[in-house]
Amino acid sequence: MVAPVFSTRRILAGAIFLLSASAFLLAQFPINTQRPAEDNNPAHVRELVSKYCRLDYEGGRLDPAAWSKLQPIVWWQQAPKYSQIDVVARYAVDPDPVEHSGKYVVSVHYRLLGTYDLANGYVPEPTGSMQNVDFIVSPENTEYRIADAENTFPHPSRAVMLKWLNQQLASEQEAAAKERVQRAVNLLSAQPASPFAK
């Protein structure tokens, strides 16, 4: 009767030893739970800003329903309010983000057609006008998103802006506001679609 008790204790002690040794070894080689390294490299950071600019250019900032597409790439909890809209012919995202203290600055260069002030109407810019905007991309728990920008006004294309203005025109009841929107449609329609057109 003594022999089986001794064997059971020996087996139990061996099992405890093996479990302890396994736990110790696993602790020496932790499992990587962080996001892949490509998420914080300059190419990924530039891609975030490019995606934001593309959605904005296609009217994402003018359409409240499109916020769900923009929200995953910015740290803002809601779309920034705006008092003006910068209408652009095109844009270019710098290929090399600048890293500083764990954050990145990505410059975007817009060919500006004009500015639509919600209270005062549309003002065309001279042909070839440029607007440069720096975007700040920062990490939180190893995930990078856009944290801030020098200018958070919408930057839609000419076609998108004309569509938005025509929707405003159709729903506007006040005569002065209707006239302001119609003037904006006329001015923007008269501008060439390409910044290089004469």
C-alpha cells in the first residue's frame, strides 16, 4: 500500500515541476500582441493621410452619412464643424512624412479653386493658387491615426461642390440665401475644371 502512494506523490510532483517549467519558459518568450510594424512606418502613415484626402475630395466631409468612413482613420470623435469649404482642383500628398517625437507630419498641397464661406458665399482664387496643409499623425496603443490638421475645412472637388451647392439651392427657402448659393454655382461653373486650363 505504501508503494502506490509514493508513486502518486512522485507523479504529482513531476507534473507540477513540468507545469512550472513550462510557464517559466513561456514567460521568457512572450507572444507579440502589438500591431504589425508596417502600421507605424512612413508609408502606412502617408497612406492614412491619402485615404483621408481622397474621402474628403469625394465629398466625405460634406455628407454626414460618410463620417463612418472617415472616423476609423482619425482620432476625432465627431466630424469637425466648419464655416467654410475650400474647393480644390486636385491635391498631392508629400511622399516622405517627417517623424518627430513619435508623431509624423504629412504635408498635403492643394490646388485651390476658391473658398465658399457659409455666410458670405463663394470667392474664386486666381488660377494656380496653392494651399498647403500639415496633418499630424500620432499613435495610441500602437495604432496610428490622424490627430490634427492645420486646416480642418472640407476640401471637395469642383464636381462634388457643384452637386452640394445644387442640393442647397433646391432646399433653400430664403431669397437672399438662395441668391448667394446661385451666385456660387455660377462662379464655380465658370471656372475651368483643370487648374492648368486657360
